[in-house]
Amino acid sequence: MARVRACGRMDSAGDTIGLIGTGLMGTAIIERLQAAGRRVLAWDKDALKLAACGAQVAADVGEVARRCRRIVLSLPDSRVVAGVIGEMRAHLQRDTVIVDTSTGKPEDAVRLAALLQAQGVAYLDATVSGSSEQVRRGEALVMLGGDTAAQEQCSGLFTALGCPVAAVGGSGSAAQMKLVTNLVLGLNRAALAEGLAFAEHLGLDAEKTAAILKSSAAYSRIMESKADKMIHREFSPVARLAQHLKDVELMLQAGETGGLRLPLTETHRAILTQAVAAGLGDLDNSAIIEVLRRSGA
């Protein structure tokens, strides 16, 4: 696996890292950085989330831009990212690196990188393959797209985060890779949900079914984190269902742009859309099983 090399101008361990977006993923990133002894200055438009994030709180995004040379974004989509960067631009220092962990449109990552480069600021799309809990345990994969020198400058930040890092290519490439990994991950999760719903329909014991699936050729890693949640209907969010529907829409848009149809993902979108309409959008994405259980009612 390619890793960011520890060379070039790096951030100092004493520097404060900025973080904007203190939802599930952002809070997990804060916890990892602080556990490694790094100071974090955070901001979120949601005052309740911000107060609970456990980091030093900024007055606004401008303060984050003025005080930090390494700024992590953990935001819902490209539109929000563009809005936040627009607010920060007048306050950003030269040689700042923005590390965007949000899942957005690859073409937006390319555009933002070019826009910021003109004022001496680097932008990396640094998408995360894994849930907030996997980040919290250091088990998620960070995929990097963008300028190699900027990646090297953030070596200390990624070391503190403690997750494996894979350099994918130029700007937008990590955003593309995130859509690919999320496509496969989401379909694995949907297949597990359908399989467990089918087992329940047949009268099989769900716990035993999950154990056999994990020991069989049908195994996927998603079973370790989602099988129990599905069986016991424990849907406290680690990654929200509605957020994955947003990602699926991005996949289908990207496929349509190149003339590629993604038929399994189209079906997945229909199921997720039903789940959101049923009020499951803010629950964990494992709640997709509820739609499949109800389809036989």
C-alpha cells in the first residue's frame, strides 16, 4: 500500500490543527488527534455538536483559517465544502493545506484545488474508507488525492491520526476512489441485510445464520460491524443511512457522465430511498434491513 513519505516541510507536533465539521466522523478525528497529543481548534455551525466535540472551540471559520496551517474538513457534501472554503479564503495563510475528508463530487475537488492553488493554499481530497468507529480505532483507510508535496507536508497529521494512508493520484482521484469503495461496501451491506431478512423469513436462527455467513465463502468484513446491529435492531448511528443515499446518488451521476450504467446501485438507491421515506434516514445505515423485512409484511 502506498504511504505518505515523511519528508518535505511538515507540520510541527506543536501546531494547532483546525477541524471544521464535528459530526460523527469529525468528532472521531478529533479524538484520534488529541489522543496523539495534538491540539485541535474546531468549528461547526451546530453549536450543540461543537460544544460536545471535546476540542478548543473557534468563534468562526475565519479564526480557524488565521490560526491553523493544517485544516481538516469533515462536512456533508461538496456544496457545504465550497461554502466553508468561500468563507475562509480571505483569512487563509500561504502554505496552508486543507485536508478534505468529506465525500463529494470528484470534479469539485479538482476545481477547489485549482482555486486555492492560485493563492498559495493546497487542497487535498482525503476521503475515508470506514466508519467513524473504525476511525476511532485507527482501522479506517485514508485515501489521498492531490499535490504530492502537500501530502508530505501533512505527514505529521496523518501519523497522529494513526490510520493507514494510501496515495491515489492527483486532485479528485481520492474522491473517485471513495465512490468506488462505498459502492462495493454499500452493496455488501445491502446483501447482508437481504440475506438476514431471508433467513428470518425461512425461520432460521439469525445469530446462527450470521455465524455461518462469517465462516463461509459469503464472508465480507461488513458482517463484523453490521450483523449484530441488524439482528438486534440496534441502529444508533455510526454512519447515517441518508448520508449513504447521498453517496449513491454521486455514484450514479458519475456513471451517467461517462455513459456507464450501474444497475445494482440503481436498485440500492431505490431501497435506500424507501428507507429514508420510512423515517430511517438518521439511523445507522444498517437500518436498511427494516425495509427488506417489511417488504414481506
